Amino acid sequence: MSRRSAKGPDGLVVIDKPAGHTSHDVVARLRGIARTRRVGHAGTLDPMATGVLVIGLGRATRLLGHLALTDKEYLGTIRLGQETVTDDAEGAITAGRGAGTIDRAAVEAAVVPLTGDIMQVPARVSAVKVEGKRAHRRVREGEEVELPARPVTVSRFTVHDVGPARADDGTSVLDVTVTVGCSSGTYIRALARDLGAALGTGGHLTALRRTRVGPYRIEDATELEHLAERARTRSGGPAGTGKGEDGEGGGDGSLPAFAPMSLEEAAAAAFPRWDLDARRTRLIANGVRLDAEELPGALRSAGPVAAFGVDGRLVALVEAEGRHIRVRVGFPEP
């Protein structure tokens, strides 16, 4: 169970984000459920997408920027034969060439150049900034936006089902189900676009589900509505009728009984562990820089390290920097 204080809970929650919600929508909903303003997320998902969204609560929000969440995995459906302005099903169709002559062998051959270390042009309707302004805003204001290619890694691009279909406008299309493993910053919409371009059909993404981000998998995720229902039940009265002060949270200021990963559990799962003695616990808790030699040898080049006090409490994330140990972020007792 996570530690809790009068100011709200501390911990990580892996949410299975529903379609139609922005990542900010999920954060706003959890603020009501957990009865705390201290909620943040790591790794934005488009509104159309579903799946793994890592949420930090309370002091665990301070972990989010340090988590190694660069390796991600998705299950998606690419529609060949039509292009859209957004490279996904949210945008208007801009071209419909059809894909009636494309077979599975052609699709599998076309994904090969899109796998590995590649240069990718992000989707035009995206959060990428162009001279300080989001690309999606420029596109929606009628501007022609040209984004530069940037390096990404696609470690896996596996073709599963390949099936003919008929689009709403009658175009003969091909729906391709794929699994993509990739680095942070990769646009699956852009892969769909580029696959369609390589095949001469055009293409866009019609469904996307994130199944993993870093060590967090869809099997670990909880549905948002399930948490809300537990909160209503915990706050008193039959499920769906009881409410706390702000409509969802439990009346005692704690989370509903869904056992989020505690601050200590989250840090131990994401970073190398350093168990401190009483002296080091006191010094690091007070922000004193220790000599780098005090870190065990294997941890000196490990990047951020989770330092735990003699009581098992997370004291800080630290890192060797030159001849000293730098405190990246401290976690004082609530």
C-alpha cells in the first residue's frame, strides 16, 4: 500500500486510458478521485489512443521526469488506401487511392525500411513546435507546415492481420494490424503515413493502443471508471451514489482501495537501489553532498540511483557527478 498524508496519497498508478480522453482529462479526473491537486502524467497519448498512461500522485509526481520511459510498445491498425490531414482517423480524408492490389507480402516488405534507426518526419498535426508555436495550431490556422526529419528507433514493426475492407465512401482499402516497439518521440501515425507512401496507396492510423511504456504494461493498468466506482463506494452509500466533498474522492482524503504502487515501490522498480546507513540518511536528507567514492562502485555510472533510508523510506534520487554525489530530487517526510 502507498504512504498517505493529510495532503493526499503518494504513489504511481498505471491507467488504461479510454479513447476520447486527453492525458490532461485523465489527470483532471484523478484529481477528483484522489482528492489532491498533486497529480501528473508521463508520456502523452493522443485522444484517439487507448492504453498505458503512467500517473504520479502526491510526492511521486517528482519521480515522473526521471523515469526511464523511452522504450514503448503499441498495437495499432493502419488503413492503406486513404490519407488524412492528421495521419489518423480523427482528420478529414485528403486522398483515396484504394489498396485493392496490395497483398501481405508487399506490406511486409514495405515495413523493413521503416524498422531500425530511421529518420522520421513527425505528423504535421502534432505538438512539435515550429518557431515557438505548436505545429497543430499552425495547420488548423491554414498554414503549410514542413517539419524536419528527426532520428527515432523502431525496434519492432510486426505485421499481424491483413484484411480487405470497404471505407465509408466506398474506397477499397486494406486494414493492417501491427505491433510497433519504438523509442520516445516516434509517431505511429507517421509510420502509417510512410507505409502508405511506400506502397503508393496512402495510409493512416485508425486505432492505437499503447501496451507498454518502460517497465509498465497494460496488464498492470486500471480503468479510470473502475477507480471512480471504487471511490464512490468508499465514500459512503451504494456504488454510484455516495460522494466525497468534490464528488468522487473518499471522505477521509485517501485513495479508494485500489493499491497504487507506493513511492518506494515505484522508485525500487525504476532505479538501482542504494540502502543508506544512518549517517548517510541524515546527510543526504539534509542536502549534503557526499564524495562519489561513498557510492558502491557499480552505481557510480548507473545514472540516477534511489537512495533509501534505514527505515526503508525513499530519501532521494542521487547521481554521481564528478567527485561528488548530487541529489537530483529529495523526498522529505510529509
